[in-house]
Amino acid sequence: MDSFRPGPETARAFRDALGAFGTGVTIVTCIDEGQPLAMTANSFSSVSLDPPLVLWSPAIASSRHDPFVAAHGFSVHILAEGQLPMARAFARDGRDWSGVDWQAGETGAPALPGAVTRLDCTHHAAHGAGDHTIVLGLVEHVARAPGAPLLFVGGAYGGFAERDFTRGR
């Protein structure tokens, strides 16, 4: 087992170590100056059932950081396996919505089609955390659809070979 102290000289190794933790893939959306804005993120987590809170963490260096931290409403979309092209597109450019059919969700943020879960949230709090900001959302509405989620681990996207994702429906 490799052992090191995280720091600037071991940044890549630290990132690779964190990449061993598999996550779901989300696209977070909001409205910025009257236009839809999106960001692909895997820094998402549930926080509390009562009240219903979730968090995600945009990078401060991102040009999309400030609009998301300031947004009153945002939606977190937990992507389906087949949505990798959308995840990649919004990772590159959150303002290019060509070919994306969307509607306003419960909090006014863009609701994307095809996600296995959409959480419509209002801004609850934001906390600085190193080179990211932790954004807490109060979940106002949930929409779910059948399907397997898109996963990310070790720098690669994928899914489960076999799994029943209908439990709880």
C-alpha cells in the first residue's frame, strides 16, 4: 500500500486515492440571468431526512461557481446509465443547451429529461471548504423514474452488471 501526505506535490496521487470511492453522477441546474446553467458533479451527498437536505460542492475556480452558490433554486439530477453524453457535454460547457429539451422544475430550475431521480431544491446554506463551496439544498420536490444510475469510479463511467433498481417504488 502506498502511503503519503496530501499536498501540492502529491495532488494527483490524492485525487487517484479519492477516485477509489465510487459515486453516482449528477447534473445540477439553475437559472442564471434568465438562462439555464448546468454543471456535471459527483460531489453530491444526502445530508438529512428531517429536514430533507442534500449537498453538492462546486469548485471555486469554476466560472459556474458563483451563479450556483447564489441561486435561490437548483435541481440535482441523478443520471441514468444512458446519459453519459449529457454528463460529458455539461462537464465542458454548462451554457450550451442545444438539443436539450427542458422544462422548469418545482423551484424554477431546469428539469432535464431522462434522469432516474431529480431533486428540486431551494438554497439552504453555503459554506466555504478549501477550494470548493459546500452548497446545502432543502429538497422541495422529488421526481423518480425507473432505470439504472450512471456511476463513476477510478476515472471511468459505468454501471452495475445486474441489479434491480425498482425497490421502493
